Amino acid sequence: MSRVCELTGKKAMVGNNVSHAMNKTRRTFDANLIKKRFYIPSEDKWVTLKVSTSALKTINKIGIEAMLKEAKAKGFYK
């Protein structure tokens, strides 16, 4: 399974490691993902999602159902 947030679509970015001598080598910045179970009261079931920590903060603010509706509209969640 890829390292992509299932609600926001965040994924790894590419950048450089920069040493003190300003030598640059390529590296990836992975998304900060966690696996979390959420209860959806309208469907009366539990769902396990791989979400970024910023998406988790948004879920705490607006709720899981609003976040799922937004993710479905953007095409990130089935």
C-alpha cells in the first residue's frame, strides 16, 4: 500500500539533503501518516483509514462525516 493519505491525498515530496558544505543529494519527505479507526454513526460501522496528522486535526475540528464527504467530492475516498 502506498504512503498516501486517504482523505487529503497528501503523499511524499522530493527535495534535497544539504550538507554544511552545501552538497546536495536527493531525498524524499514522507507524509506523516498514521493508521486510525473511526466510527461513522450514519453507517453504524467502524472504518480504518491511513490519514495524515493534519487530516486528523481537521477531523477533530469538523468531524469525520464532513471530512469523508469532502474527500469523496475530491476523489480521494471511494
